[in-house]
Amino acid sequence: MARTIKVKMLALLAVFIAAPLSAFAQAPQDGAAAAAPPSVSVTNETPGVPLTPQQLSAQCAVPTSEIAAPAPLPATIVRLEGNQPLRILAIGSSSTWGVGATSRRKNYPSQLEAMLERVLKTVPIEVVNRGVSGETAEATADRLRIEAALLRPDLVLWQVGTNDAVQRVSVESFERTVSETVAQLRKKNIDVVLVGLQYTPKYARDEHYFAIRDALKRVAAEHNALYVRRYQAMEHISKTKSNLQMMADDDFHLNDLGYQCMAEHIAHAMTANLFVRRRKPAS
Amino acid sequence: MDQFTNRPKILTATVPAKVKGTRPPNEIDFWRGYALVVIFLNHIPGIWFENYTHKNFGFSDSAELFVLLAGWSLRSMVDRQSRDLTSLGLFFRLGSRAIVLYVAQLVITVIAIAIIASTAFISDTNLVLQWNNAAAIFEDPVTAHIGLVLLSHHLGYFDILPLYIVLMAMTPFMAVLHRALPWALLPVSFAIWAATLGTAVNLPTWPVEGRWFFNPFAWQFILVIGFLLGGDSVITRIAVTWRAIARLLGGLIVALGLLATYLQFYPDPFNVPQPPLFFVADKTFLTPLRLIHVLGLVAFFGGSFAFFYKKARPLARFLSMLGRNSLNVFCVGSLLSLSAQSARFALGSTLWVDVFVVLIGLLLMSATAWVSEWRARLK
């Protein structure tokens, strides 16, 4: 009897060990820097990419000035003008993984990928999600450096700050961590988009929350990185469209619609910048 | 000479057993016990004591030491058993160890989930449910539970046992290869490690998109090194013959590690030659810097058990007792680390709280070891 159980357990273990291995065999080797670009069909009619900025849906509409200040995305421009595939690394914590979304396809990186593919028609887009829930900037920065060195993304979307604010990480330490990491990425000609803190009424009067938010804004300005004002944009929607339910049941994270707006705002901020650059090359 | 293997010993000083029915305190158990205590401390982020564990004084931490010593003690077991076992018998004997570890991983993960849930429930703070990569369990239970059973989803700090399970599942092949072609084990293991670093392949995680924190293809190398050092092998013979030089070299590596930490020198992944994993200090891929550092530690501190046994006998006996029961102590220690995170969340993060949680933790870890041996004696 005991032997039969042992044999059965062995068989089960073999299945469990084999399953992730086979999944690995099928998965794209995202670690390999020299890996072939994703095989998405491309209709390459003319060099360069026809660009119109991402349009905002009625639910997610906010004044453009509430979303982001213009900042250059030079590496992305080069890829688009060469009609080359664009690899984006979306890193951060629960809002990147998608806590509150009904499925992984509804988190912001997945929705953003679909939006960018629609807007940047002829260029294959790959968004790699590296969201780990509950993580502060320092832990993410450690992962980000090695992931960026291995994946060689053209652009990094770093959603950061909420956990540092909630877990009372000091403003100086937070600012230093983010600033050093952004500087390293910029030096390697990787575009950086900093996605700001979550809007939540719970922390609407919390001084530390705002201090972290301001620190992130300073870092973006210091490195001329694109900063998505997630807090302001969502606050605007929640105040002007109070009938819309954007938050998940925990009243802290976003739901599917909330993530759609977050993705729309980021897509808009990115494409508006590219659009401006293409129209005004001197700028 | 080593009492088990009848071969030259380099790190296996032993003394007579005091507790009836248990192994006498020895160097391997002593350092395994040390690694268990350090892992317990390192897994309580922000605790005061964490600033003084050896990860702060060089490139490697206790995870490397723990896996190296696991290989070492595995060799003792294989050498003791293999005389009476066929290759097939040896294969299944070692494979069954992986199943024990798998069951242990599932049990501690379920308890860890309950600790996180209790903390959120008692403190009425849903944000706690995100701790340690746990969000998927509560937000996406359908896929996360499949992932837990497939070992493709790990809670933060509960990712060493999945590595250990895969390594133990590899050990039957390792032991059989070593029995058939002893000289081939090290080159094969090295080639797998080097290819892993060159290509950056790793097992994927699911449903959280990412990769294993401890890459088994890289970490098998240190298990094999431990396995070879634990008995007669080319590297053991070199280490024994050139013992003084090995210690000197180890001392130099430890000193360089100290200097690098003092100067805050860490290679920037963006500014190293290709392929980058050969030049950075990365834990996931057990990169050369970390590997060389832990080997330096072993070469330098190996044999110092005799000193501790002479000068600090209660400490030597205490750590050896923990090391003798490493799986049970590791499992309880992991849960204690998580409980300590909860305690610090509830009580605040003052030095008194830190002292309190560490004392309780050490007490319960030693109780676990004592009860394990007491149960073994009853049998």
C-alpha cells in the first residue's frame, strides 16, 4: 500500500516538474537579449509609423494637462521611425500585476499593449509585465537593473511610489533609489516613463503620501523623463464622474475600468509625445 | 579521517554525542544551523539584526551556504548508503526526498497564506494581502492555486524550498552519474551553469508573469560543488593538499568582499561586458562573484568548528542541533520570519520589538529541533 502511494506520488511529482518545464519550452525566452523579436505580422508599407495620439474614451477623458507634461522618448522614436519592433518593460507592484482586475488581460500593461498596437499600426509591440505585489522602489530597482540588462527594452514603464508611501519609506531614500536607477537607464539610452502614485481617498490627507508623490515628480523633472500624473488624472475622474465605479472592492486598487483609464492615460502620454516630436522635429 | 566515509576530511570535525540517538555535533550541522538562523533573520526585512548578517559583508548570503552544505551532507548520505544499494535503489531513495520536500513546501505555503490572511483580518488592512507576492492568491485564486501546486507561484521568501525540490529531483541523476563517471559530474554541472548564465534561461512563474527567484539550472552547480567536497573528489584532494593556500586564498576573497561592501562596489549590470550575468552579483543566477565569495568563506572558515566547540560549546551544540534537523527547522523558521513581519507590522518596528521577535524565533526553532529529536528517539 505504502509503495503504491509512493509510486503515485512519484508520478504526480513528475507531472508537476514537467509542466512548468514544458511551459518554459513554449514561452518566449524573455531573458535572452539576443532573442528574435516577437513574430507579429507587419504590413510594412512605408518607413516610419503613422501616428495619431491615443484617443481617450468618454469615461476616461481628462484634460491633457492633467495626464503628463511633455518629455522626449528618443529611443522609442528611433525604433518607430525604423519600423522596428518595440519592447516595453512594465515593472512595478500590484497596480502593474493588476490587483482588482477580473483577469490578467485586464491589467494595465495588457490593455496598454492592445492600445499601442492599434495606434502604432505597423510596429509589433511587446509589453513584458514584471509586477510583483507589495514591492517598494528599492526591491523593484534591484530587479529592474538586471531585467533591463537582460531584456534590453526600448522603454521602461515604472509604476512606483504607492508602497513606499504606505510603508513609510523615507522620502530621501525613495528619491535616491529612483533617481539613480532612472539615471542608469537613461545612460543606456532606454526611455523611462514614471507612472505615479495611486489615487485613493484613504490617503487624500496623508502628508507622507504627497511627499513621495512630489519626490517622484522631482526625479522625473531632473532626468527629463515622462511622468504620468496618475493621481491627478484619477482624482479628476473621481470628482467629475462620481457615478463611475473605478475602484475595486478594497477601495484602494482599480477595477477593470480603472485599469482601462490608467492604460489610456499612459498610452495617450506616450503617443502624444511621439506625435509632437514627429510634427516638430526641432523640438 | 571522516568517520562515515573513511576518507580525508576537510570540514568534518566531530565530537562525541551528548544526546543519545543523535549525531554528535559536527562542522556541517553547525554551519547549517548557522545558515538557518541567518535565513530566519534575513527574511524579516527591516529588522535591526538583518544589518549585521554576513550578506552585508560580502557578495553572497546564507542561501549559498545552505545549498552548498545540503550537497555536502547529501554526499555523506550517498556514501553511507550506496554500498548496499543498486543504482536504481539509489535513484529512488534520493528521488523520494524530493517528494518529502514538496509536501513540506505545500504545507508551509498554506500556513503562510493563513498568517497573511490573519494579519489582514485582525488589523483590518487589506493591503497586507499583497505582502510577499501573495496578491495572486487572494485576487486570482483559480490560477494561483494551480500555480502553487505546480510550483510556478511562490510567495516571497518561500522560494528556497521550490529550488531545493528541483535540486533534489536532480540528485538521483547526479548520484548515478557520479557513480558511473565520477570525473564527469563537475564538467557537466559547470557546463549547465555556464550555459544558463550565457543564455539567461530560467523557469517561468505563473500566474504572476516572471521568473524563478532561485534559478535551479544555475544553483545546481553549488549543490554539486558541495556534493564533491563532501567526499573523495579531485577538488577535495586539491583542497586537502593545498589547505594552507586554500585558506589564504579564502581569506583574500573574504577581505575583498569586505572591501567591496565598504566601498559600496557593485558591478553595474549596464556597464559590464556581454553576457552580463558573468560579471554582476545576481542571486537568481548564482553569478561568479557570489559563487567565488561563498567558496572563499568556506575555505577561510572551514575547520573553525573545533574553535567554537572549545570556546563556545553551548553555541556549537545549539547550532549543531538546529542543523541536524534542518528541514523541520527551516520550515518552522520560514513561518516564524513571516510571523515576525506581522508582529512588527502590529507592534511597530522598535529595537525592543526586534529583540523580542528574534528571541521568540530562536526559542521556537530550537524547540522544533528538540521535539524532532525527541520524536525520533521515541521511535
